Amino acid sequence: MILYIAEKPSLGRAIAEVLPKPHKKGEGFITAANGDCVSWCIGHLLEQAEPDSYDPAFKSWKFEHLPIIPQQWKMKPKAKTRGQITVLRGLVKQASVLVNAGDPDREGQLLVDEVIAHLGVKGDKLNQTKRLLISDLNPQAVKRALGQLRSNREFIPLSTSALARARADWLYGMNMTRAYTIQGRKVGYQGVLSVGRVQTPLLGLVVRRDEEIANFVSKPFYEVLANLTTDRGEAFQAKWQPSEACQPYMDEDGRVLSKKLAENVVNRISQQQAVVTDLQSKDKQQNQPLPYSLSALQIDAAKRFGMSAKTVLDTCQSLYEKHKLITYPRSDSRYLPKEQFSLAPKVVDAVLKGVSELVQGVDAPDCSIKSKAWNDKKVDAHHAIVPTEKVANLSSLTQGEKQIYLQIARQYLAQFYGPYQYHETLVVVDIANGRFTTKAKQDKALGWKQLFPQKGNVHSKTDDTESLQHLPPLITGQLLQSGQGELIEKNTQAPKAFSDATLLAAMTGISRYVTDPEIRKILKETDGLGTEATRAGIIELLFKRGFLQRQGKSIVATEVGKGLINSLPLSATTPDMTALWESHLNAISRKESKYQSFMTPLVTSLTQLIEQAGAQLPTSLQGVKSTAAPFKKRRYSGKNSAAKSGGQSNTHATKGRCKRPA
């Protein structure tokens, strides 16, 4: 008997749907006509044991206990889903072959692996376990996936990476939360001070941005525009480019701060002869925007519809599980496997039948066009979020579901249009030994841009307003007349408060916020804060814990949030550490690093952080009122930071020993 263990009931039912009928439904499983069986987890069935499971004394929060480092890691069945573990125990004993059908990501891999390990599967049965990767719940896609089973052993590094992340989050979150909550009580703060390796640096980003805004002092700066005409009376403008001699009068961003200098330039160029000294004209093109990853979709939906990250994720889950209109949504990839290119005509046909409004008034998509999205080297356990072969019935969707589906469908259709082609001209003009420039852009072929309305769309904005200017025909050496110069006075603007879109963008491009230049060199732009599956939850968690609040579309820190960040050491509030964690965890998943090489230094640094916490009181929290429940009514649940789940030692990864430092 083959036993398929899915991550959740909806996935289990999708697998059973394509197995031989008639089916026999049991409590927590479905048996097919050929005897094969499908069962499921309900998310994580197991969770990290509480600290007092290791020592009853740890039930009390005392600083002398810290850091608590388990010698042998323990997992326990969740109380609400204990019955499903019993169901799986019986089925696993009967099965001759097991198939891990967790979601196609790091967490999904571990979620089923930890159950298999908990149920004591060993030897040949463990070695022969298969892996089923499903990203589309429609029957034809599930059938294809069943024909492409892989050995579960191939995914040992992915499982080990998830295990290391879960344990590290537990160690860091539990110990740091206890340490700062205990210290907070000494200065009169009665709430739980939750600290996590992802949530706290994210809160730190917001607190520092708020402080930048509060301390910002606006200053004026000046630009000069030349009004130019040809001998045929054709007019255009060019902007002054200050020379190196002007550096003493400029800020670090190259803005001129001296009004007298700018006024002098205006006087010098007015009613003067000008000459075109350089003319660069070239054809350019912009390739199709890649299909969506979850974060990219969340950022665009926040900009266009004002949706929160959690709303987008929940909407995607509904489109995936309930409506089966999109592929697996918790994806960090924006690429597609080449083998899926053959499915494109069916998918495009389904999209056009369901949402023909997307192509009204534009050219039809051409399924022979192969964009850069089709790239096997960029696809790992999962691929970009795209529509399925199912035709959408928009009347059955909520407004939010319709908006997100149209966004995903349009982005997919863009792959079957040519690049956006345009002609760009850069003009350099000399006026009284001063350098002035302008540029213009002329559309040649809209290509994929036909699909995107000019107003309110993330792909329609131009990066430079000057590029909209129409230029007359010009040649190098051509003489022009410079009329009255214009002085433009502007004021420096404070940085904007974070919004849902910009906070998500910060999490995905976290290397921009890394403070250590050496660490920044190590990190790639793709290294993010948190994962696709957890980012929305982390942001919501900070709201729930009273550390963040909304002011219109802005996200700002509360007094508690500010007090916590200003009480913690810098290393706990900046992204450097967690960005390196993610980099190391990704290396484990690629077989480039090992579990112990990640955990051992982590324990050492955690010990130092706890010592640091004990040496200083969090005075920034004096007089700050807690918005959370009183300390005595709260227990640390082991679900801190990004991890809402624990990990468990299994024969794939490690013997589960993380020794306490001497």
C-alpha cells in the first residue's frame, strides 16, 4: 500500500481525486480502489516542547537559567490534532511505501519529515520514501506530478535547513524573550518583551525610520533650467549639471545648496548662444516583467489596491485551494521550468476564456514567444505563481480574489508579448561653459506594455519626467539660442514612513539595510528577511504584540516598540545577523554547509547576548505602559519570531544534540 502524507486536507483530497475510484473515506484518510491511501497533516502536528519539559525548574522565568540549550531536542504532538497523529501511526505501519506530499518549500518538507521521524520510520522504508511536489491542485496537474515522483532523500538538505531554522528560532526567541522580559520587570515594565531574530530587526527598521523622520530638518536646494530654441523656433529645456568646481556648495546627493551659485548660473546662460556638444541616440528595449513570487505580488497589490501582506496571502490561498485558479502561492521564485512552456497554450486559453477583458483592444498573445521567465536553473522546489488551466468564473470570486487573479493572469500573459521597444535620445548642450542635458524617449513597439493600463499600474511609471519631453531634430555642433534661464527652488524631503509595500520591499531586499559593509558584500540582493511563507505573519505579529500601529497607509512603531528597540543591543535590532542566518540556511539546503556549523556558533553568540542582557537594565522602557497581558499570565509558547512551528531531530538531518556551552 502506498501512503501519501499531504500537508493539509485540501491537498490530500486533490491527490485522492486522481486515484482509482470508488473511494472509501475514513476518519482522517481516504482509501482508493487499488488499496493506496491518502492522509494528511493539519499544518504542523508536532511542536517544540516547552522549556519545562527539559527541566521542571524552567517553568519559572529566572535569569540564572539562561541560556536554556536542550541536550536532546523534544517534540510533542499538538493537543488539538493529537488524533491525526494516531491515524497516521496506524497507516504508516500498514504502508509499504511512503510519499511525502508536503507543500513544495522548506517548511512543507520538514512538516511531513518530522511526522515520519516521530513515528519511528527507519531502514529501507525510510530510504525508499518518495517526494511528491504539487504546485497546482487541478486534476491534470496532480496526475502529472504523480508521474514525476522523486526520492525523498534528495530533499534531506532542505529538511535539515528547515530543522536548523526552527531550532535556532526557538533558542534565540525563547532565551532572548525571557531575558528581556525579566530585565524589563526590574524597571517596572510588566508586559512580555517578545524578541525574535526576524521580527525584532524588522521592528528596528521601522523604529529607525520613524526617528529619521522625527529628526529630519528640511533644507532648500536649487536647480537651473535652460530654455533653448533652434533657428526654426523649436523649443525644449535642458537641466544644469554642476561641475566638480561646484562640489563645496553641494550635499552628498549632488544637490546645489547655494542659491547665489544657482542665480549666477541663471545670469550667465540667459540670452546666450548654446551648442549641442554630444548627441547619443539608440534603440533600447525592456523585457517582459517576470511572473510573480509571493513577495513581488504582495508589494504590487499593496501599491495598487492597498492590500496588506496577510490579505494577499490569504486571498492567494483561497485562489489556490478553494478555486484552483493559481499555482502554489508561497513561492519565492519568479521563474518557470522549461517543461511547462508546452502547457502555455492551454493556460493562456483558459485565461482568455475567463478574463477576456485583459486583452480588450490589444494584440492577441503569441504562445510561441519564450520570455526569460522559462529558466530551469532558477527553479528549485517551486516556481512562480501563475494561472492554472482552469477557466475562471469571476462571478464566484470576491472583489479581492478577482483583483489578485487578474494581477497574476496579466503578469503571465505578458510573457507572450514582445519586449517593449523604444528610442532614447540623450542631448548634451554647452552654454557659457556650463553643461546642460536632457533626454527623450519615443515608443517604437509597446509589446507587453499593451496589457498594462497607464494609470495606477506598477509597470506604467516612468523613472524620469524629462523622458516625456519631445525633442526637435538635432545634430552635434548645432547652434541654439538660450533664452531666460529658470531658477527652480526645491526642498529636501524627509524619508517616507514605511507602508505595507515598502516594508515588504525592505524585507526582500534586506542587504540595503545591512550596517556592516563586509557582511553586505557577502549577501546577495535575493537574501531576504524571513521567507515568503512567513513575512506576512511577521508583520501581523508585530501589530498583534503592540509594537507597530497604522496611521493611514503608514506603518509606525508604538512607544513599546521604540522602547524595546532602544533597550536591545544593536546586533539584535539590525538585519545583519538574521540575513547571515538566511544565507547560511540556504547554503545548508544547497549542500554547501552543515547543520552543526550553523548551530555551534549560534549557541556561542546567544550566550554572549544573554550575558549582555544581564549586564544592563532596559531603561528605555521605564514609564512605558504595557499593552499586553501581565507577565504572570503569559508563558513563552515556543512560537516566537518567524517560526510558528518547531523542528524535530530525524535520521535525515542530525542526532539532535546541541550541547550547552561550558
